[in-house]
Amino acid sequence: MKYSVAEFFSGCGGFSRGFSQSGRFETVLANDIKPEALKSFEINHASGSMTPITVREDIRLVSLDQIETHLKAQGVNRQSLDCLIGGPPCQGFSQLRRSEERENGQVVKFRGYSKLSSDPRNDLVLRYLEVAERLKPKFIVIENVPQMLNHGFDGRLGRLSETVVEILERDLGYNVVVGVLTAADYGVPQIRDRAFFIASSIGAASFPLATHGNPNSAGFATASITPWITVKQAIGDLPKPIRGVDLGGSDLSHYSASTDPYAIAMRSETAFPYNHITRTYSDSVLNIIRCMREGETWDAASLRMQKKYGRLIERYAKNNSVSTKKALAALTELGEINSTFYKEYYWSAYTRLAWDEPALTITANANFLGSGRFTHPKEMRGITVREAARLQSFDDDFKFITSVSDQNRTDKIGVAMDMIGEAVPPLLGKAIATHIANQLDK
């Protein structure tokens, strides 16, 4: 038996892709405001037995009657929807954007994003709950950044998530469980932590059990789970990209030989995937990543390079009878020292992925190497769109469309990376879907 799922804030549909891959759900409705993302959703969800209705509109501008009408057209009446899923945009919950006033070390006043009413993006959470109240699905799932759980409301840290739980439990009658799930624990080759609310109207809510774990952690040997999937397992069978060429639709022979179960499961059976492209980087960026070692933090790389440069500076100053300051300036002018390594950056800026570990969080800025650990472990480039998709557990048949007017265009790398970075990893979605389906079966 298959159950129904509707997705709001769907983006390109990573979450519902996982629900479909579970074999237990059919997606009946999707809503988002980004045109390219929703076009990608439509193209990639068109092959199932049910074609989802897509609504490109701000959720606050779509009436509850309209939503209900769309679902009725899919044969889903009020209270018969099995699962409602969505992740309201997380920018309003970022700790980096919240300002606080402190007095004697204590928070006395919040500014900026402290109140639900002060940031229109926080209205999206309330609107999502209003949709849930009207539809009364059997399950409700909310995904967001972990910072949401600490977000201030009514002058107290953590009050926002408590308010969401109160609404779900007291006003809507659901049983709710809240927690942070790590995508790597469910077979995604990425250490991505996200907060989840799962609400059930048919019994006690719960999270799926982890299927994977850190092989270096205590007790792993007795845990009866699979080691985390590594970057090499995820992308090692993809060839070096050809600048300016998308190999999508070409012969499967472009795949490298691999016996890894993850890579094999991700592969297309019909043609080489689209989106295996990366941007061109400036010489200044290339000169930085040339010096980076795989898995190394920016701080560690800076210390290593400064020690190396220190010896050059000392030798130059001695041989030319100049100060170390002048020696540094001269060697920088000669190109023997990259002064960037004397600057402070975010700890994972410009860093290389480690072959033998999962990736760090893939974000919408994954095409900007200064924004995180998005540099290829070995090659002089950032990861391709397809490699980012693999690290998010998107299968190779998923095509990221980067133009609303032309579904054959896949070359706008920033647009595609935005879709991937904002998505719920499909394999994590699949784990949640399978768990919920088992509860619905009972």
C-alpha cells in the first residue's frame, strides 16, 4: 500500500524524492517560490504513477481553500493526507544574524530575529502550522537548522521551538518528538545536522534508528551498523570534469570502475548523468587550494604555511640584510609567499574534502571555495554539481534544471548548487518515510 505526502518549501524535492524512493509514498502536491527549483521538481517527479500538482507561490499567499482543492483533485480529502513535510527557510533562525543585548553576562533583550513577528520568514512556520491545522494529516514533519531549537521568542532562548511543540500538541492534538538527526547516520556521505519535528496523530511519534555510524567512535564494533559512507565511496567513480562540457546523456562508459555499493546505487542505468560541471576559479583561489591538504582545516594550513614561510623570510632577511617585515614584503612581491595564509578565515574556508571521511555540510554556497570545505580532495578545482548531489545522496537520474524556459539547460552552477544545498538529503528522507510508513501500516 502507498501513502500520500505533500511537500511545502519543497525546493527541487530532495525530501519527497526520499519518500518516493522508499516505495511507500506518492507525492501529491508541492509548493515553493523558486522557479528553477520547482521546474526541477516537476521534471524529476514526473515518472511516478502520480504526477504531483506544483504551486509556485508564497505559501502565505496560497489560500487554505486552494490547497484543499488541489489535494481533492488528487483524491486526497481533508484528514486523509498521510504525511505533510516541509522545512520553512532557516535564515531567520541563524545565530549569526541574531543580535542580543547582555547585562552582567545575561541576555536581557533580543533584537532582530528574536520575535516571530519581527521577521517575515518566521511567519512561514506559523503558516505551515495553519496548513497542518486545516489538512489534519496523520503525520507532520518539520525540518530546520539545529539553531532553530535555541532561537529566542518571548524573550527566552529556545522558546520558538517550544511554541511550535505547544501548537502541535495542545492546539492540534499531535504527539511530538523533537531532535537533531545527523544525515551520515542514515547512509548520506555528509555530516549534516538538522533539527526535526515529527508529529503523529495515530500514536507515539519517534525517529528512525540509525543505520550507519562513525567507525572511530567508542562502541561502534558492537553497534551492528554500517560505517559512515566516505567521500571516495560517494564520488570516486566520477571522471574528471571537462571544462565547459556537460557529459549528461552520453555513454555510461564515462563512469570509472567501482564495486562500492553506494556508487553503484547512485548510478543511472541509462546514460551518464547531467550536471557534472564545475566553475572556473581565479588564479588567486587556485594559488590557495594548491597549498591545501585533504581534510586540513584553514587554521592548520595557515600555521603550516606560516612555518614554511618563516624559514624563507629568515633566510632572505639574513642574505639581504633587511628586516623580516621587508623580507616578507619582498617575497610576497616575488610570488614566493602567499600572504592570504596570514589572514583569518572561517575554519573550513578553502579546505579540501577528505577522501576517507564523509563531507562536511554541503551548502547553497558550495561553488564558492572560500565558503566551506568544497574543494576536491586531489584535483585543482571545486566539486562539481553532480559531486555535490552525490554527497547529498541525490541519485544520478535526478537532473537539476537551471532554466525555467529550457529544461535542457543545466549550466547555471550557482542555481543548481542552491537547490542541492537547501535540500533534505533524499536518503535521510527515505529513512524517515520508511519509518512513518511502518507506523501507518500498524
